[in-house]
Amino acid sequence: MQLSTNISLKAYHSFSSEEKAHYFTSIKSNDDIVEISNWCKDNHLPLLVIGAGSNILFTKDFNGLVAKMELMGIKKISESASEVVLQVGAGENWHHFVSYCVQKGWGGIENLSLIPGTVGASPIQNIGAYGVEVQECIESIYVYDTIQNEWLTLKNAHCAFGYRTSVFKQSPNRYIIAQVNFVLQKQPQLKTDYGVIREVLHDKGIKNPSLENIANAIVQIRTQKLPDPKLLGNAGSFFKNPTLPIEQYEQLKAQFPNMMAYPISDNAYKIAAGWLIEAAGWKGVRKGNVGCYEKQALVIVSYGIESGKEVFDFSEEIIRSVKEKFNIVLEREVNIV
């Protein structure tokens, strides 16, 4: 294990603020994971494993060890007439992995194209977009349990997947993900239910879309809708879409007939957080070096912040404003450190 000290984290997360890590290293093998975990325990220091840093906000220096996940590789584990199982290193770039599968004709994750981050981070947040969540294609996950000091294979059912959550997010310091096994389909059921996908395909004159058509449509949609973190610091959607009981939804709908929402059960609705934020007057608003993106209110952007606390404080203002107007408390999707 090669340790660096007092390292700036600016290049390691998409908000690019100036916080530092007291210690920093990279994970290039499974043995590194065990060594790093033991070292932190021996030295009574916190450990933070990061991927691409695309869903994290540092608000202060990290007085422990930050370890960048760099386990790579895509390996076919098994194959049948209908599906293929792949083992993928946690450090692999997510979009590159999606593109690889699309090129091979293996379906299931094409709707998750262009989501920033790494493969190992995808189950933590249970990433989702355009009618698909990554849990639908995960067979199992190989992890190191830092409490029991042992390697485990967690099957899908043991990962406690939910909307933007999992056992890994609920117990953030316990499991370190090394590899993820995905089950992908050779004759996939394409999901084009989202109106915006249908619109793009229609505009292109595509009636019988392929995996590549779907992936390209998603890339086009996301490129038009979301800022490139390389050009404008952001972590994508900053807040979760809140879920309301039907009684509260109906009361709000009577007050705000244009409110965007959709049913998730007979007695609950999911409300579009972006609509709430925009209706509260935040879309396009800038305060100092932080703003609400002009094309998508759900995204908070940095114009060159020094500290992530600037973004955090801005998000607090949005939360208070939405609470005052709608009596809904927004929950951050981005991980705060």
C-alpha cells in the first residue's frame, strides 16, 4: 500500500472543491482492500472508498484514509441461449461498461447510459433512469466485510435494494465492493415507455429500435438536459423524488394542478423534485459560486467553489424553501462527507 499525505481531493470528485485527505491511496487488488481496512483499524482512522467521485460532496477535510477504487476487468462467467453473466471490476467506468454490453448485443442496462461514475458505485445508490434500476440486472456482489473481516458474495436479495438505496448505503462503512456480477439478456425487452425516449426515436424515424438506438437516445437526452461535470461542477440529480401518501398528494394537486407526479402504488405518489424546486423559484438562480442549473432545477452546479460547504448551504436554502411552499422535506441524493 502506497500512502500519500495531505492530498487535495479537487481532482477526485465532480464538484472539484478544495478539501484535502489526510491520507490517500489507490485500490488495485483485492489484497489492497484487506490491507487498507486493517491499516485503518490499527490506526483508529476512518476509511472512505471512492470511485469517480460523481455522487459525493466534501464539506470539510477528511481526517482519515481516502482510497480510490481501481479494480478493473470485465469477465464472462457463464452464458446460455438467453442470457450472459458478467463479472465486472468495481473500478470500471460505468458508461464504458454499458457501451461494451450494447456493442455485444446484451441488454438490460442501456437505459442507464451516460450515468457518471463507476461500476462499484452503481449498486450503492441503486442508480436508475428512464424506467430502469441497476438492481434489475445484478446477480450478486463480491464484497469485503470490514466488521467481520471476511469476503462475502451477497446475492441480489440480500442487498436491500430500494429507491436510490441499498444495504451498502444503509451501512456505509461496512462493505467494500470489489466486483459486481450482472445478468444481461440476449433478447432483451426494450423499455421505451418514457415519453422523451419515444419522442427522440420518433424524430429520428426509428420504429423498431435496437439496443444501440436506445443507448444513443439516452445519451442525447442526458447531454441536452444535464451539464457536463468536466465543464461545470455537479453531481447530477442532487435530491431524491419524494414519495407522498395519496391524501397529501391530492391536497397538493388541488392547490397546484400542474404538479408533476406519478403513482407508485394504490396509496402513494412520487413527486418530481425538479418540479418542486422550479416551482419554488430556484431554477437558474445563482448565489456566489453556486447555482441551480438553468436547464434542470434538480441539478446544483459549481462555478468554482473552494469549499463544498457552499453547495451544502445552498441546498439547505432550497430544502427550506420547498418545505415552506409545499410542506415537503427534500432528501439529498448526493452523499455528504
